Amino acid sequence: MINADHAEFGRGAVRGAWITALAIVTCIVTAAAAIYVEMGAAFAIPLAAAAVVALVAWLRTTYRYPGDPDLVVVLYIAGIIALIVVAAEQWHRGTPAFVMRAATDWIAPGFVFDERPHIAMFAIACPALFLLGGFSLVRGRPLGDYMAWLLFVWSLVAGAVQGTVAVTRDAGPAIATGIAAAVPLLCVGTLGVRRLIGVAGARKAAR
């Protein structure tokens, strides 16, 4: 009876993980299409690329070999804070106006990227999404494992974009400020990716 219960539980966990994976794929396709139409390729391409890379990495690691979420929670929280810091630096330095000038051909007609959508997207919606993902992470849910991958991959993408923008947007000492804001994101992203790979590898070796 006990073995049967364990077998049924295992089948249910696998079924739940597959449903989560399908839901994630659906969300990526839908969100990428909506962002492309409403905002343009300048926003859709990096967001979709980060989501797809995170999906592939998740399916090859913690999807198959989920580990202890406590091992990545601190880095996860640090990543959210680093994203908020970068959003604040970009708002202070007028990055939205710079993006509108530099990527005009990549922005959807009629869409105006100024401080209001910047704050709404990158300082409110993005951290809120990752906070909800963090709840799934600490609960040990498959969605939480994917959100951890997404956060760390997006930290690398956002850090690289921030560094590039700082070099092309600023001059003199201001470049150092922009790059300094990117460093925590790149560090958290790198450490987070290594930690997730290590967690999956340790779980695989233990089986």
C-alpha cells in the first residue's frame, strides 16, 4: 500500500512538472508576441531570449534534478534587489530617453518609452513577478526552479545591457557609476547559475 502511494505521488509530481513546463512555454510565446507588438523588438528580443535560455537550462538541470531551494534563496533575493537598484540608476540617468533615441527603429510605432513605463515595468512589475516566483521557490515547486533560472539569466542580460548603456550614454566619471550598478547583477547572475548547476549536479550524483 505504501509503495503504491509513493508511486502515485511520483506520477503526480511528474505530471505537475510537465503541466508547469507547458504553461511556461505558453506564457513565453504569448508574452513575447504581446511585447513585440505593443513595445517593439528592442524589448521583446532580450526578454524572450532570457526566458528561452532559462527554460532550456531549467529543463536540463533542476527540472530533472530539483534540489534544496534554501541553497539559492539568498542569491535570489539579492538578484531582485540588484534589479531594483539598476532600475533606479537608469531612471536617475535618463535611460528611457536614451533608449528612445538609440533604438528608434526597434521600438513599436506609437509606443513612448519614458519614465512611467520604465518604472512600471522594471521597478514594479519585474520585481513583483520575481517575488511571486520566490514564493514558489521556497515552496519547492517546479515553477520556482524555473523562476530562479529566469532571474539569474535575466540578471546577466540586464547587467550586460546596463554596462553597454553606461558606456554609450555617459561620459567621464558617470560611466563608472553606470558600470558599478551593473556589477552586482553580473555577479549575482553568475553565482546563481553556478549554484543551480551545482545543486542539480549534486542531486544527480546522489541518485
